[in-house]
Amino acid sequence: KQWYQRRVRGLILEFLKGTELVVLDIPLLFESCNIRPYMHSVILVYCTPEQQKKRLMDRNDFTEEAANARINSQWSIEEKKDLADHVIDNTGLFLETESQTKTLLAELRKGILPIRNILLLLFLFAVAVILYNF
């Protein structure tokens, strides 16, 4: 719970500073988090189940059984793929994944209205309502 509270405070601070884009790395987003409705977009970095197992074994020094147990405790990558707003295909070369990421980042930036602008509009609206009522 403390981790979650610190993370939320950090997000609020980033938005108030006017940060245009915040990326959260939440491996179990679909399985355990209830914050998806508060997110603009969910991006899934996809690889095949075989690649997922090999990468898990290499990165965490897991046995095949331990890697299978970890993967099987989660929703399938295909289920997550269907729920994601955007999918980055991470089955190929690093340069291909990097290119997809840059393209998606540019696309996402086009649709973002910085929070400072939203707060300013809300403030101006509130002032207009107050002045109108006097």
C-alpha cells in the first residue's frame, strides 16, 4: 500500500509540473491493478510465450519449471494483447522495437493536452462562472 501511495503522489506531482507523458511499468496491470480506468492508454510489449520464457530464464536465472510457473500464474499474453490499446511487437530485432516505440510515442504526444493547460482552463472557467454570477 505504501508503494502505491508513493507512486500516486509521484504521478500527481508529475502532472502538476506539466510532464506531458508518464510511463508506468506494471507487469501485472490486468491481473492485480484497478487503475486502468485512470490511464490514457495501455501499451503491451508483446513477445511469443517461448521468448517470454527464455527471457525470464536468462534475466532472473530461473529454471524452466520456475519460469513456467511464473508465466502460468499470469493471464496469457494473448488475453493481455486483446485488452491493450497499443501493442509493440518485441519479437524481432531491437531496432524494430525501438522504431515502433518511437512511432507510438509520437502518436501519443499528438493527443496529449498538458495538464497545466487543463488546470488553466478549469481555473478560467471557474473565474468566469464566479464573475457571471456577480
